[in-house]
Amino acid sequence: LYFSAQEGILIFYHIKELQYEMKICADISQPISSLVFSPDYTSLLLVTDQGTVYSYKPAHSGEAVKLLDTSSSCFLAADFLTPGNNYCVSVTISGEVQVWSLEDGTFLSKLNLGTEVHV
């Protein structure tokens, strides 16, 4: 079970029967608004409401790596663009959908929906 604390800490709980172990995986120092696993469960996106997206690979147990920073205070959410784990899609409150490369954080494309978006 992965869990994010308000302070921007990613925590992993390994639960077995009535026992559990807790491990702090990463500290990104920004409140995490959502956690999203890739379709093959090899990567975890840590999304902040400030428009920053980090990648964490559970099998490697390393630090979270900053993938992109949209610098948008109107940032709502991000998710993997499937199939594969190469692209990310984000959306802002104003209805702008953006596509990013997860390899280097390169902005690739955008589409304006022409309406406000809410989650």
C-alpha cells in the first residue's frame, strides 16, 4: 500500500496478515495530490497540485525523480497515456490538456477543451 502524507512524503506499508512494516520511500517537500501507477505497475507518478510530476520506481527503491514542472497553479491531475509508460497527460482547471514525454519531460502537445474542468 502506497500512501502520501500532506508534507510530500511517499510512504509504503507492507501488510501481511495482522503485521505491517512502514517505509518512507521519498520526500518531495510538496503536498502530493495524487498517486498513479503505470499500466504495468513499474512506475508511480507523484502529482502535486502545484503542477510538478515526479516518478518513483518501486523496484529500484530510489528517490523520486522530477519529470516535469508545468508551473501552473491551475493544475488538476496527470496520468499515464497508454499504451506504454512513455507519455503523460495533464489537465488544468481551464481545460487545457497537455501531453509530455516521461523520458525527459519534454512538452509535446496540447488541446484546449474550451471549458473548465473539475475532479
